[in-house]
Amino acid sequence: MVATSSPGAHLRHRSERIEPVPTSPPIRVAIVGGGRGGTALLDALHQIGTIEIVGIIDKDPSAPGLRRAQEINVTIYDRVADLIKIPGLNLVMDLTGDPAMKSVLQEQLMPETDLVSGQTSRLLRALVRHESALQTELLHAEKLAGIGSFAAGIAHDMNNPLQLILGLAENLTEETDLDAVHLQARDIIDAVKRTTAICRDLTSYSRRASLQQDCLIAVNGKLDEALKIARYAVALQDIEIRKLYQPDVVVKGNPDELLHVFVNLITNAVQAMEHHGTLTLETKAMADATQVRVSDTGSGIAPELLGRIFEPFFTTKPPGKGTGLGLYNIKNVIHHMNGTIEVESHVGRGSTFVLTFPSESSAGERKTPS
Amino acid sequence: MSEFKSGFFVGGESSNGRVLIVDDEPDIRKVVRMTLQKAGYDVLEAENGEKAIEVINSGENRLLLDVIICDIRMPKVNGIEAIAYFRQNYPRVPLIVLTGFPDTDMATSLLRQGVVDYLVKPVEGDKLKASVARAMEQRELAHL
């Protein structure tokens, strides 16, 4: 049983179709202007399954929107006339703010093509910016809500070294053997360092995802970091952890957001196993894609629920135990990275979440109009 | 203090009592052992519930054991499962919980099940010794 979520496509079910997914032809959109507004709009529309971005144009070849278009395989045009004559084009979005461009478009557009420009474009840009800010807030809020479930793990990991420190310090007040004093003082220093590391890990994880440009992320290291964080949320002592890492696997994205994705997937996997089973983390670099697989041997997901797991506020956890935003946010982060997320699940046997990203060598290829 | 052998308590009148500490953290077992041995107790250790059950069922330990100190969050057989086993099979041996995570609901539930004390780490040596001493009194009453 498989469910897929990818940018440009709503959830699809493969192998077994649960119910017919209504299909209607996508809205074919062209974007004129690749500045900040055009880039933001490109990113937003790219994630909507019912919209097909057929092309983009900007007179500045180094415009950020054109770079982004290359990354997500949207065709870049050199002439406005070529772009707006694409057969079946429904809508042209002019984000240049240039009245001359608006009048040219109004004159040359085919009757069946609508135009969005001027103040309407500005309004649209403002809405896209607002939606993007909300997504960021939602991701952070969901992460903070998740950290609430770390309390037991943090208390366990903090109070154990504190018990050692207290016990040794009490003993030192009466200890007369100098060698024993040195040994116990060293144990205290080590215990303090362990406690400090817990605080460092958690303060780093709980901060807001940095707004830095996407960068190359070493996936194996990020998965290991996520395991360290996830152990505060779920007990890993009885979980067998298999790491099938291919060396030097990288993806492009926001490292803080990817860490959050991995922590969520690992936490879900362990919870599905009710703390007994095998967690497999696998990374693989293929010719044109990079894949990360997170598998568990847990309860699996019922077929009738599989198609809904990426919906916002959908959860099978008891009230107060989950926000229902975890997988929804994961899907958004993966889509922002131009990746896809697919789930294979069998009730009673477990689930595998497969994350597929464009490989770094293929992501930057320029696609030119035919 | 009576002679201590690895894995077995040895009977003798000189010991203040025989305590089994069950915790997955070697550091915790070490420091609890240190505190209790200085107070005249014999101490055996187990790293999880499964090992604890093995230790109790070894030799005459089940007869000589006076108090069990048990953590909650442990691999294999965790504290909750282990405590249920101890209460069922060794109802006369007093149990003290020593946990890193204070949880009021769990504390209430465990005390209802007959656990004599619920201590949250870090606990001072004097408090731990007082708790073990109270448990010893209960153990002696159980023998009457």
C-alpha cells in the first residue's frame, strides 16, 4: 500500500486505489518577472497540484526567479511573445509592476488567457508572503509543541548525571584518599559536560529555523543528529537501529528544517513500534536522485487512513499527544526542497517513508524551450 | 557488613541489610552502592528488570534480599513491568522507586501498588539512607 505526496501532484494512491481521486485539468500559468515577487509566487504555485507553471521570463538573466525556475525545471523563455502564445495558457501573472509591460500583454494576449497585473499582482504577492510567513510559524509552533514531549527524556538524561554529581560530591566531603578524590572529581567534570551537551543540543534544536539560503546538507550526519534529539521524545533502548548509509550523500535545503523532518519521522517510527522493533535509516545517491528511507517494523497504517496522513490536523494519536501537523509540515519542507515523500505501509508489518530529492548534479540543469 | 560476593548475598548478622539496585545507568548504580555500602548495607546490582529477576532468582538471594531500589525507564523489562513482577512474586520485599522523571500519576499508582517510596533523582544520600531504613523496618514487620 503506497501513498505519495509530491509537488505538483496531490496525494495519489498506488498499488491499491481506495477511492477515485477527482481529476480536473490544471490551470496553466505563465509568470512574467523573476524578481523577489516572481520567485515567491513561483515557489507557492509550484506546490499546488492543480496549477501547472508553463514558463517564466525576465529581461535580467540573473534574476533569482530564473535560477529558481531552473532548479524546479520550469521553462525559461527569452521572448514574451513566445511565452504568452503557449497553447492552452489560462493565466499570465505579470509581476514586473511596469505599466508598459501591462499594456503589451493586454494587446497580445489570446482571448482565452486572463491577465493578472498591477495592484492585483501586488495583492497576490502580499498574500503569498503572508502564507509563507504562516508556514514558517506553523513549522516552528509544531516543533515547539513536539519539544513538550521531550520532558521525560530530558529529565532522565539530566537527573542521572546530577545524581552522580550529588553522590560523588557528598562522598568527597569525607574522602581522605587523594587518588579517590581525583578520580571522583574527574567523574563529576565528565557528568557536568554530559549535562551541558544536553542543553546545547536542545537549545540548538528549539531555535527558529534559520532563514539562510538553502545549502548542501550531509544527510548521514543529519540523520545521526536527529537520532540524538529523537531519543528525548521516545525511548530507544529497546529499538534495534540499522544504519544503511551510503557515504557522502548530500541534498540541498535548509539544515534546520531537514533536521526537524528527520526527528519527526524517527519519532513516529519508534512510536509505531511501541518501543520494540527495528528502525532502519537508509541513504542512497542514485544517478538522478537522492533517497532517504526511514523504516519501522511497527503497527503500520490502515489502508483507509493512508491517503490522509499528510492532511493538516490529521492524527491517530490520542488527544494531547499529537498536533496532527507533523507529516503536513514534513510534506511542505520536502516539497520546498523539490523532493517527494512516499509511504509504503502494511498493517502489522510496518511502514517505510521514502524521501526522494533531485540529485545535486541534475537539479541545476537548465531547461530551455523546445 | 557481611562478606559480599558478586551476584550473591551472603547471610550474616553484621550487615544492616541487603539491597538490590536496578538501574540501566552504571553511574547511578555506582553512586547508590557507594552511599549504601558506607551505611553498612550489602548491595547487588542489575542493569534492567530482566537482570534483576535473574539476580533475585540466583542462589538464596530471594530469601536474603531486604529492599529493592528500582528505576523506571530501562531497556528490556522496564521498571513498571519489573515492579509488577516483584510485587507478585516477592510481596514481602519493600520496593523503592528511584527515577529521573517525576510523574505524579505514576507515583500515585505505584504507591497504591505497595511501593514504599518514590524518590526523584538527584536524591541526597541522607534521604536515600532514611528511605532504605524505613523500608527495612517494613521488611522486619513483614517477618513478624
